[in-house]
Amino acid sequence: MNKYPVFLIVFILVTSCLKNSDYIFPEKKNLTESIYASATIQPDSLYQVYAAVGGILDANLLEEGSLISKNQPLIQIINNTPKLNTQNAKLALDLAEENYNGNAAILSSITDEINAAELKFINDSINYFRQKNLWDQNIGSKVIFDTKKLNYQLAFNNLQTLKSKYSRTKNELETTLKQATNNYQSSLINTKDFTVKSKIDGKVYALYKNPGEIISTLEPLAAIGSAKTFIIKLLVDEVDIVKISKNQEVLLSLDAYKNTVFTGKISKILPKKDERNQTFTVEAYFDNPPNVLYPGLSGEANIVISNKKDVLTIPKVYVIEGDKIKTDEGIITIHTGLQNMEIVEVISGVSESTRIYKPE
């Protein structure tokens, strides 16, 4: 008759002991505080390639994955009209140069006229002053004197007119030559616009258009980036961004490299927030990158904010409402410090001998 009450008492005592045994003591550990961020791998200096003109894509001069040098042609756009314009501009330039400097230069013929006019002016000048000396001595006739004087004046005026003509024609030819040169250079630039070139030494990561397709200046044609240097793009929540600074350590795990942790350093913090997901973009470089990387590889990262050695810690699951714990004395308030996903630093409120119970 007494076995049931005895069994009940034993059960209650065992249960009570099990509940009372669910406690821990604070421990001293090395604590690292870090911030979680999603990570994506991108080539350094990655940019979208656009054309300066619209038209029809004639040829992709390289394939995806090809290495490319700075200023190397990548894409050719059909450009028959610019070529014709360039040829016409070159013809106009050649004609302008011939007129200004060539054997059939217009200036040379005017120079010949000036030389002849100078000889005539000298001759008429001699005749005029000779006849003037005679006329001053009352020798000769008035008609002859007036004729010599008129010839002298006409020769002088003709010489001045030719010199003005030479100066004016020279200025006009210089202007025409400069205009033809500018038109030719402009047409060359327009022709170059139809050949899309790389701005950097790197690799062709994507080609978005095929030969024969219509292209516009608003659509990217390719993606080019560094062939050797890759950056880690991290998305950091806005509540954590103020804790991030350059050169902080990054611990990175990539989905493509299981069970491997890579390290890096923060290199850039982009100040604009993405309103869609309320995050900031932070960039980091690898300390020692893996041998093979591709754009778009994803993973997870922890940005190390601070490290402390030999600090008093308790598991996070034992903390109530962020700053309270359950002890033999009941619920008490503690002062916390660094924390990570698992443990939290206790600055004051408990000691290593304090029993802490897990909240129910």
C-alpha cells in the first residue's frame, strides 16, 4: 500500500534535482565580436561596356574569357557612312594643303604678280622722279610729266592691292586648311566610335550582343574586369555599418569551397544605402585568394570588430531580455560587453562562482 507514495516522492526528488542541475558557471574565454554579412565575389575594376554610337553589331572581336589589353578593340559596329565621310574629309584636307603649300599654290601666283608689280613700280618711279626733276627746271611738257606721275601712282596702288590680296588670300587658305584638318580629325573620331575598345587590362567576362543585332547607346555590350584581382563585396545591415572601418579583418566562407575559411581586409565602405534591402556595400580584398575564382561566387562573411582575451563570458541562451540572468538569488541585472552569436561578455554583476540557470 505504501509503494505508490514512496515512488511518487522519489520521482519528485529526481525531477527537482534535474531542474536544479540545469545551471552553469561563468567562464573566462577569448572573445571575438564580429558582424555577419552576405558575400559575393567580383573582379576588381569590373565595368559594363557601352557604345558611343548606335548601329548594327558587325563582329565581336574576342570571346568570353579572353584576356584583353587596354585600348584593344573588342566590338566592331558597322560604319560605312563614317568611312565615306572620313574619305571626303581627307580629300578636302589634301586639296587645302595643296592650295596652301603645293606646287599649284594660289599664293605662288600672287607672289609672281607682286614681283612683276614691284618691277613696274620701280621703273615708273624712276621715270616719274626723272621727269619731275626736269619739270622742276621748267624742262619738258606738262603732259609728259602728268603721264609719268599717273603711271607711278597706278603702279604704287597696284602693288599695294596685290600685297593686300596676298595677305587676305593667305589668311583664307590658312582658315580653310584648319577647317579641313578639324573636319578630318572629327571624322576620324566618329570612325573610332564604331570600334569599341577596352579601358583596362583584364578579361572579357560577358558579351551581351551577337553579330547582326541592333545596338544602342543605352544597352551594355560586354562586361570587362581584372583578370587576376578579385574583391569581396559584402552587404552589411544598416544597424551595423557604423561599426565598420577600413583594414578590419574579414573571415569568409564560400559555397564553392566547403570547409575552408579565407581571410581578408576591409578596403572600401560605400556611403550610399540600398533602400531596397536597407544595407550598405562594403568591399574587401583577399589576404590569400584561392587559385580559381569566378564573378558571382557567393558565401558568408564575418567582419571582426574587436578581440578580447580572458574575459568573463556566459552563453547567450542564458541571458534574459539582453541584460538579466537567473541565479540562486533570483533574476538579477548584469552589465554586458562584447558578444557574438554564441557567448556574451559579462563586465559586472556576476563572478566565476555564480550559478546561472537557463531560462524556462
